[in-house]
Amino acid sequence: MAVNQTLIQFFEWYVPADGQHWNRFKNSVKHLMEQGITAAWLPPAYKGTRGNLSEGYDVYDIYDLGEFDQKKTVATKYGSKSEYQAAVAAARDAGLKVYIDVVLNHMGGAEELEKIKVRKVDPENRMKFISDPMEIEAYTKFRFEGRNGKHSNFQWDHHCFTGIDHAADIKENAIFSILNEYGDKWEPMVHDEKGNFDYLILNDIETRNPAVREELKRWIKWYYETVPFDGVRLDAVKHMNPEFFIEWIDFLKSSVNKDLFVLGEFWLSDNTPVLLKYLEAIGNRMSLFDAPLHHNFSTASNSGADYDLRKIFDDSLLSHFPDLSVTFVDNHDTQPLQSLEEYTERWFRPLGYALILLREAGYPCVFYPDLYSTTYSGTDNTGAEREVNLPAMEILPQLLQLRRDRAYGKQIDYFDDANCVGWVREGVDENSGLAVLISNADKRFEKKMSVGVRFAGKVMKDVISGREVVVDEHGAGDFIIEGVGIAVWI
């Protein structure tokens, strides 16, 4: 019997900048595997523009994994290169897969100014120019003096970028399209959001440049040889040319490791057809995070009993491509104080996790604070200072172990009530199978569900409440849930 796969995002945005996160991960490997976690997605390991305060998404040097004295630090926010290598090796030696975070959309922190020709664009419609061609000075040339050519001597300069957001000489922040060998047009995207959403932040990488493409292929091969891994999580794929990823992923599979898992972040929570269009454009070469399903969870958590649980999977990626859907309740982008904050309220989180962990379809991803908790403070979108406390979910280890041990076999759905839905997993042997009810209303529900004739005459017990159900001779039982929450019978 193949064991259910479960991923954990082993970080959150506000993880302490103490240089100890790689060690935390190494020391947590045994615990993660005991919980039924089979793979861990780690944060970006390379040097960012803010040195040891950088979360890694403001990329400075993709070859600096905490090895060189750059941006006023050797180690990254998470630790040193040697600690990173040791942590990843410990995980993989124990049988826990590791997915690295790959950010190929942008770079920042260049040391040298270049005179370049640009045109300013309307930030809400990047296809609309709002200036004539003009010459400015911009930080587009990278020297990486601390690395001094080690690992790669590739020269990143303005030929490698499509756009920037700062003109240094005139001290202006705006979105500037760089006039280069490819004209003044952004790279092609699959969606017309903001006219063309190629540009996101910092120095936007020009993947139409053959030299850039070759360097990014050399880099991922070097990375795998330096820190062997089992998969990649690709950041901000919505803002990148799909033609690049076709070439890059094919190289990854043919020249690095054909079995690597590829997962993309295409953040669009309310337009599943665009996600489907993207998957078609890249030939289904990667899985995607199911942002629309997360949106449904958050909406349901803010709607209480007014939300129709029968519609919880409507318009989700899961409902179209279950084999390419990575499901989650929240992540580092949606957590409180983040720019994309859309947090799933605490009361609904057990329901959300039951929906992704105990069902057949999708590849579930657990969020680090839900297993380990976190407390942090920061400024919200109103400018107010706020402290956030995200406690660990007491029920989550139990749900993880139910997924590992019990959530197998044929699935039968009972999505016949707006406030109470259920399903059965018939199991594959006497030690597997379960029945689940979830409710978002403060009332009693009773639902007759069939768990299969092999359970006839047996007693099933709700691991949450302790309530028992006797299965009749036909394999059916009357399952009861009292009020808001979840019930799981085994």
C-alpha cells in the first residue's frame, strides 16, 4: 500500500532572524516523520538584498547559500551553507523529501549603476507607456564582490532585465520598461492582468536572453550537485514567460533528475480558468498551489453558517486537475500582516485540514505555525502596530496520523446538506478506512453513511468526541455531529 504523501511548508514569513532555522529543521526531522509528513518545503536559501534579515524572496545572489560575506553577512536569515547542507542531508537520509524554493523572476541589490534607455509605464496597465524613451541611471550591474567569481562568473547587467522600479539619478520610483534587444515589450504572459504582469518587483529577469536561460540551467544543476533535493517550488510563475519554464523544466528532468517534483505558485485566487490556461500553456509540466480552494476556505471561515459547504470545492483547481493540485489552508503570503492576507479563521481551520488531509484527491501542504505555533508583531495595512499569535492546532497531529494510517480506499461523498457534509473512505484492509462529518452550524446533524459491508456489525468510534456508532448488516451507520466542528470515526 502506497503511503499518503503530505507536505509541510517548514517556515512562515516572520520566523526569527536568528540564523538557526536550518538547525531547527534538522532537529525536527524525526518529529515530522512521526507525524506522517513525507516532504518539507524549505524557504529560499540564497542571499537576499537585506542580508540576514531577508526572507530570501528579494534575491541578490543565487549562488550564495550562506557562504560569502555579502550584504553585511555570511549566513542568511536561516543559517550558513554548511548548516543548510547538513539539515537537508539529515532529512533525506531519514527518508524525508526536501523541496527547495526557487525564485527566478527578479533580483535586487546591484552594486553598479548603468546608463540605460527606458520608458515609464502605467502601473495599472503595463502595456500603456506614459513617457517617451528616456535615458536614466539604474542599479542593474551586479558584481558579487564577496563571491569573486566562485561557482559562476556570469555577468548580470541591464541586458538581463526587462524592467526596473527605480531611477537612481532622478530619484524616482516607478515602473520602467527597459529598451533592449527585445524592444520595449514585456515577455508574453497567459493572462492580461494589469495589461501584462511580467513586472513584479526589483530587477525583472529577461528570460528571452539565451545567456540568461543557460545560466539559470547551469545554476540549478550546480545547486543539485551542492545540495541534493527532491523537488522545486517555483515562486511567482504568474509573472514569468511560460516558454522559459517549458525549456527549464525539461532541462531539469533530462539533465538533473527526472524524478524531481515541480510545484508552481501562480497566485490567482478567483479565476481558475486562468490557472487551467497556464497549465495548458506549459503542457502540465508542474503542479500548482490551489489558491482558489484556499480562497473558498477563507470565505467559508468568514461566513459561518451562511456558507454552503456543498460548494466548498467549486471553482477549485482540485475540481479540475486533482493530480496537479497542492492544497493548503494558509501559507506565508496569506498569514496576518502580509500584503495578500486572507487568513482562514481559527474555528474553520480543523474543517479545512479535514477537507485536504482525509480525502482522496490533492497533495496537502501543512503550514508551519499550525504544527509549531508562532508569535510576531508588525504593521498592518492601516499602519497600526499589531501583535499576532498563531497557536499550534491541537487536533492537527491527530488528523495527520489519520491521513497516514486510515485515509485510504474508495471515497463516497455525502454532500447533501448546506451546513453538514460527510464522506467515507472504505479502507484497503482492517486497519484502514474512516467516516467524516464536518459542520459549520451550531446544531445537531445525523447522517446515514455506508462504510462498506466488511464493517458490518462493527463499532466505529469518533476519535474527537468518543461517540460510538454500530454499523448495521448492510455496512451503514447513523453518524452524528453536535454543532460546529469535525467528527472522524474509525
